[in-house]
Amino acid sequence: MKQEKAVVVFSGGQDSTTCLFWTLKHFGEVETLTFDYGQRHKLEIECAARIARELGVKNTVLDMSLLNQLAPNALTRGDIEIEEKEGELPSTFVEGRNLLFLSFAGVYAKVAGSRHLVTGVCETDFSGYPDCRDAFVKSLNVTLNLSMDYPFVIHTPLMWLNKAETWKLSDELGAFDFVRTKTLTCYNGIVGDGCGECPACKLRSAGLQNYLLEREGADAR
Ligand SMILES: [Zn+2]
């Protein structure tokens, strides 16, 4: 794949930044695509741009503010609280978000001359978004190929990894410190280790602690 170009769906968070490092390792030419859908924090868009600049890859921001018209939710609307109830999708859920993002990314990639798409979606310990599941991604891959008569390949390096394993992957890619200090996952817009209080920070730090324990164990052996 070294001769080929890939487009990474990129938010500036832990997962997509790890995917960006993975893509830089496997592909000769890489660019990133960021979706602006009125996130609570413009900081997310800035963070994505800053990381792309630092790694020397092109970053394009697509205006997806129409998402807010379709599906008002806690990430885009200040008046909806972020909460997660047992057995329900969290209030940060945007119906069909990944379907739309990946479809737009497909159109963008073909025009940019790339058949490879990379996304950080994952089935393992996330909140059960149906359009982040492996079966959906494979199905959309076929649909994209048919819709544009083009041999797309959607890569999902994190699909079966839990958060600790995602930290491990970033470490294997030599990007552990970069991901830890420069990415933005926190719903309160704090880069790096974040506020420590919101659901995104809790998930991220639990994974990090698990990975660090595992690494210490391995070092001690
Ligand atoms: Zn936070």
C-alpha cells in the first residue's frame, strides 16, 4: 500500500490520531478530512488542524452543520446535557452520523484520487452506535464501490481493539506521548488528559490506566 494514497477521517481525538499514525506507516501519501458539524468546541477543529500541520499532512474541513438540522444532540447543542443512561444510547449520539461522514469521505477521496479510507470506528467498548459496527462498515464499503464504480477499501484499524489496546497500538507506532498530550477527546474541550470528569475522559483514562498497568507488568517480567 506504500505506493497508494489514503484519506483519514480525522477529528483530532485519540482514536483518529492513532489511525493517522497507522496510515502514515502504511501509505505513501496521506491526507485528513475533518467534519465541522457545530461541535461544542471549535477547539476540536483547531486541534485536528494543529495535529495535521505538525505531522505534515493536508487537512480539509467539510461543513456538516446540516447534521444539527437533522439530529439535535448534546455535542452540537449547548442546551442538551451530556448524559449516559444504562441501556440507552448516550445523548451525544447523532443518528446516522458515521453513515454520512463515511459517505462524504468516499466522495471526497475519489475526487482526491484515493481509494483508501481510514476511520477510527470501533465495536469493542464504545456506546453501541449501529453505524460504527463492522457489518455496517463492510456493507457501506460495497455500497460506495457500487455508487461510484470505484474500488474503495475502508480500513478500520481499531475495530476490535478496546481502549487499552488502542493505547498499545499508539505506543507500537511510536506515538504514545504524542497521542496522550496533543489529542482532544474531552467533551469539555481540554486537550491531553482532559477534565477527567466527562464520559469521554473516563473512558480514555480507564483505558490508559489499564494499558500502563499492563506495560509495567511486561517491563517487570
Ligand atoms: Zn473531559
